[in-house]
Amino acid sequence: MISMNINTITALVLITAITLFVYKNRKKVKIQKILFPFLYIVMFKSNKGLNKMDKIARKWPQTTKFLGYTGIIIGFIGMILIGAELILNTINLFLKPETTAGIQPVLPLEAKGVFFVPFIYWIITIFIVALVHEFAHGIIARTHKIPLKSTGIAFVCILIPILPAAFVEPDEETLRQRNKKEQLSVLAAGSFSNIITAAITLILIISTAPLLGAAFQEQGIKITEITKDSPASKAGIQQNENIMFLGNKRVNTTKEFMQKLTQLKPGQEIKLKTEENAYKIKLGAHPKNKSKAYIGIKLEQQIKPKKEFVKKYGSLTPNIIKSSYSLISWIFLLNLGIGLFNLLPIIPLDGGRMLKTVLKDKKHGIKLFKYISTLFLILIIINLAAGFLK
């Protein structure tokens, strides 16, 4: 069920505006068909940013080459990791009903099957993800003297346009004529840049965490999600309730809750008390470790500004700190998630083009690539469907 709050309304307005924009300019767009009309990409071309990419490539050629070649190694490692995780998650969807979908659309829309990001964080983060990704493609291409034909904006469509993106279009004929090492460095650059951005923001998160701790104090634990057919679901626990007790222990932080949970065993009955209700739960076995107790809820730490901090720095400062910390956290999470997703071995994703480049000159290489690509496309569809249907 969709929750019609301000984020949902804003998202629906944005999606409607994008859909009307695409329809109005339908004669000017290029469509990349994946599973048209269910899944496809529409592209609008321009020339903005080309001079900047060329300037960076000329100024630091050795550095950009080194990063480009390093990106190949990281790209294939990421492809193996994300591919293995998707296969394992899909198997678990059938074997373990409590398993969540491994792939979900990233949207500012609170709906079933959607990875929700608050609108302001979503629009800023998606812009950063796309800008970093496509600029990296362009810079590495120009480092190897490969012409760039255009840049532009794009929209990933699931029936209708839902996810804004960006692109850089190198001269494909020139790119194909270069050796595999240069081709792969261009193709891997986007996802590698997202992973680097994620690493940088992770350092920022760790380094600024003490500031958040200085400004805020814990104020209970909120249940944000309940897994279907989990012990929590069977006990009737409701989303958005605030937990007070687990067993006979008062818990004020997610850390305290998890510490208490690790002391319990699967099959054990325990009481969970929220501000609203009290529940008796028969604990299940954790999907990834049968020896650990499992409830089937996602938690969010509730915090409030410290009075002494507000008195010293003003009431606005804690909110600025919290909003900045949240933005950095979303930039980390989406750069990592989208960067790795782009390494999946299907066309038109970067991972698909990388794998095709490696296999195309080998005996039966293209046939093998088609089998692999088809397999992962099916896995993506299964996970998307599971998110909306479970």
C-alpha cells in the first residue's frame, strides 16, 4: 500500500512531469530497448561537459590512465561479487519466504517493492551518482584519445520514466578499434568512480559520527519494516511502533536490542513491548545463520537534540548536522549500490559491455555471453517481481 505523504506526492508529481516531458519530446529521444515496453531507457543528447572532460584528461594523463586500469580489476571483482549475491538471493527467495528482493527501484516513493529514499536526498544523490559515473567514462575515454560524440540526460523506464540518469557517448567505432585494455578501462570507469565516491563518503561518515553523537541522544527504537511471514508478522506487530522492552530488558538503542537478541535462541518465546502494545513472539531461526534468533523487523534509532548542545549552538544547528549526515549516508549507499548494479553482466549496463568485450573474440564467446546475460536478466526480473508481489 502506498503511503500518501509529502514524499509520495512529490515523487508522483515528478514522475508525471518526466513522463509528459518524454512524451512531448518523443521525436528527439533515442530508446535503448531492454524488455520494451516493460523495461527500456530513453536518452536526450547534448554537448555539455565535453570540454571539461578533455581538460582533465590532458592535465593528468598518467593518473587517469592508472585509475582507468585499476578500475578494470575492481570492476570484474565487483561483477563477481554482485553476480554471486544476486544468484544466492534469488535462490533464497524460493527457499526462504522471509528473504527480501535483492534488486528494487530506488525512488522517493513509499511503496511495496521500492527502495525508498526521501525526495530531497534522492534528487541530490541521483544527480551526484550520475554525474560522477558519466564524467569518469568521458575522462578515461579522452585520456585514450577516444572522441566523445555527446553527453546528455536519460531516464530508466519501467513502463513509464521513473529514474533520471546521465550518459556520455564515446565514438563507438573508435572505441572498438582500441585494444581490450583501453576499452575495458573506459567501460569500467563509471562504476569504479561510484565505488571511489562511496569510499570517500564512508570516511566522511566515520569521521563525522562523533559530531552527531555530540549533538543528539538516543530516544527509543522505531520499527520501520516487518518481514512477511516472519515471527514479528505472525505475532501481529505493527510498523512504526516504538519498542520499549525485549523480554524483561529495557532497550533504548538498536545496539542494546541486538545485544539482547544475540542472547536468545530460535524457538524461544519472548515478550516484546512497544509504547502501544505488548506481544508474545516465538523466535525463528535467522535465514543466514540457523543458530541465531530471528524476529523479522527492521529498526531505526530515534534521536533528539541534546539540551546543552541546543543552548550552546542554537536549535537549528542539530538539524543541519543531522540532515548533512543523512545526505552523506545516502550518497555512500546509492553510489555503492548503483555502482555495483551497473557491473551486472547484461547489456546496456557497463558490466555487460565489459564481459562482452572480453568474450567476443573467443570461440563461442558471444553465445556464452548471451546465455550469461539472459540468466542475469531473468534474475533481475524475478527480484523486481518479488519486491512487488511478496
